[in-house]
Amino acid sequence: MSNPELELAPEIDYFYSQVVDESARLSMSADGRLELLRTQEILRRFLPAAPARILDVGGGPGVHARWLVADGYDVDLVDPVARHVSQAAEICPASVGDARALAAGDASYDVVQLLGPLYHLPDRAERLQALTEAVRVARPGGLVAAAAINRYASIFEHSALAQLQKPRLESSVSEILRTAVYDGHRGFTLSYFHRGEELAEEMRSVGLTDVAVFGVEGPAWSMLKAVEHSSGLTPNDDLFASVLTAARMAEPYPELLAASSHLLAVGKAPA
């Protein structure tokens, strides 16, 4: 990361170093647990048999690396946030690095996953640079997986939290819908919000084939948000199971991608 043009935006580094503990995000709420479960079940359909080599790019504190290692995979992790690398080093080999300029050699991994970098690259050229690097270090025919925040996630979230009528939030969400970018001034940090067809196009534009895009949490995830926020209680097992079933049922219908919170795309590196 010696190239100043590839330095992590300071507001993003601050957010993940000082504001939130990313290691707990997918376990501290019902929709977080749903995101983790669905990410696991979708990726497991496409992962080669263990022990394949996986590069977890922007892997944060190693939440996904942990279950991949438990499944028997040989995982290396890179992340631009030093705090994350220190946390992930307890799980697998981890180093500071940038998705746009990977240190790994050409065709050196069976799987390259970017389950976070595209969230924080508002510039299309930089997103394509990150995806191009993923293709470069994937073996021919290897799997590349990339996650994105759905363009419409914020309107579902803040309406479920009974907040959308507040002028500041209405204005902020309207700006995300119009521009796909959140400026990171309050709450979350600098981020980009994809449409499903846009994510698929970006994957194909760097040469990936057999691209498929999935809605991770499905169309009913915001119900979990609403219950937790309004009652302070964890949603019961029946509600969680119903929301999970809805996510699975929605997969054949691309028009329902717009209702999910996150998107997950998979594709094959050129042979």
C-alpha cells in the first residue's frame, strides 16, 4: 500500500478501527446472523472441495475465514485495516493489503473472495481494478466471489426502524437512491450501493464467466430489524425460519434482488 493513490480513505480506517467492532457484526443481531448463514450456504454451493486455497480479500477480522478454516480450507487473508489484520491473525495467515493491488502471484488461489472491498469503492474504475486483481490471482477456472450492499437496503432498513420520516434520514436515503453513494458523514462510513444487474455487469466486464447474483438476506430481512428495534427482543425461531425460507424461495426471481440487504455474486475466472 505504498502507492498514495491506493491508501484507504481515512474515514473508512477510522470507522473500522475506532467506531465498530466488525468481528461482532454478524453475531450481534438477527439480520447479521441471517447474512452469515446465507453467505455460508451460497458459497458452499460453489466452493471446490477442501483443502483448496482461498484468498479472503478485505476479509476484516476473519469472520468468514473462521468457518472456511473449520471446513478444511487453506485460507490467507488481506485487509487494509491493521486492527482487522491483528484480529484475523489468530485464525489464519493475515497481512495488510489492498484489494486494488494484491501482493499474491498470478493464478495462485483456487478461490478469491471479496466480501467487503466493493462496499467502500465508490469509483467504478477502482471496483473494476479490485475485481481485475481477483481474476489475476485466481487460477484459470477458479472461483471469484464478491459481495455488495444492495442499492435499496437503506430504504428498507430505515423504514423498518421507523426512522424514514425524519427529514435528515429521508434526505440521506434519497441521496443514496439517487447517487448510489453514502458520504459517510454520520452512522455508516463512505460506501457504494449496487444494483444486482450492475454487480453482474462489473463481474463480466473483467472476464468472469457463469456469473450469478444472489440476494443474501432475501426480501423479508427487514422484519427482523423491525422486531428487534421495536421490542428490544431477539426475533423468535419461527420468524427467523420464515425469513430464511423467504430468502431461499426468492432466489429464482431476479426482480426480488432489489429487496435484499446484500448481494453476493459468483463467477469463474477465464480458463
